[in-house]
Amino acid sequence: MTLILPFVGSTTVIRAIDKTNIWLAIGRGDAAWGDAPAEPSLTEVALTDPVGMLRLTEKQFVVKSASGTIETNDGQKWAVSVEPTRYLYVRYVLKTSEAVGNTLREWGLYLDPTVKGSVPAGQNFVAIDDFEDIGDFLAFRRVAPIIHNGTLRNTISEVITF
């Protein structure tokens, strides 16, 4: 018989994740993917071609809500919950001056990466080579190419669900 993870167990997992340092890695992926992202696989262990990572800007427990004020990139609406839920909203901002000249095709969440001591405290974007340890790979998304040419700020928001 299979062990079942009930909703209360899912909430426990999300609460544990909430206590970690969650960074968003952004990556170029593979140019051969063209305009359509490659189909993701459950056997992936990292991004294909990471550029760097972004520090967390906002983190909230949320619930689905048609009248919610938080809207994720996929168009779903969410409302903040004061109680822990099985949904954790995370938001990251890629500033105009960061990772300029890269075509982004993927991003992923990493838990508890270790930044090298030479990186200034609080720096928002950290190049992938400036990590001693990139942490534990949690989840990822592949997207149609986004050219980050330094003229627009990009906001990436996701909801981690268990």
C-alpha cells in the first residue's frame, strides 16, 4: 500500500520550505529549443544553462481566489493567507542592469544556496560562478525566450504547491 500525503502533510512540507532561503536561478536553456520551450522532465536535476540567481523579494502563504490581488505569470489569482497553506507565493525581480544580454528560457527554485564571501551582502542578482554551492533544486519552469536587454525590469512570480 502506498503512503499518502494528505493536505495537512502538504502544508507541513510548505512550512518547512518557507523556513529555507529560496533563490530563483535564471537560465539560458538551450538555443536549439527555438521559440517553444523543451518539454520538462521529472528527471531534471538542474537548469540546463544557468546564468545566475535572484534573491527573494516577497514570500507569502496564499489561497486561490478569483478576487485575489496577487496574480502569477500564468494568470491565476491568489489571496494572502495569515495561516500556513499548501501554497507558498514567491516573487523575484530581475532589474534592468542585471543579466543584460541574456535570452532567458528557464528558471528554477533552489533552496539554501551558499554565496561566495566576495559577494556584497544583499546583492539582488548573483552570477552562477559566485556561488560556493547552488543549493538544492526544488522546481523549474521552461518558457518561450525572454530577451533581457536592459530596458525592462522583469518580475517572476510563482506559487509552490504540494
